Amino acid sequence: MLEKVYEVIDAIERSNQIHHDRAIEKSFTFTAKMFTLIPIFLEIQSKKTVVS
């Protein structure tokens, strides 16, 4: 009986870890996207100032 409880707890912890890893992955890809967009955005801004 107690062994079954530990199995359930272990399964919950493992699924939480997977969700946690996915959350980190998502925030990391978001940050990476931001870093790739910033130079493009700055380039557009500098071109706008050159035009005006």
C-alpha cells in the first residue's frame, strides 16, 4: 500500500519536472527570439532616422 503511494508521488514529481523543463525551454526560446529580434528592430530604427 505504502509502496503504491510512493510510486504515485514519484510519478507526480516526474511529470512536474517535465513541465518545469518545458517552461524553462519556452522562456529560453522566447528570450532567444527577443535577442534575434532586437538587432533587426534597431536596424529598422536606424534606417528610419536616416530617412527622416
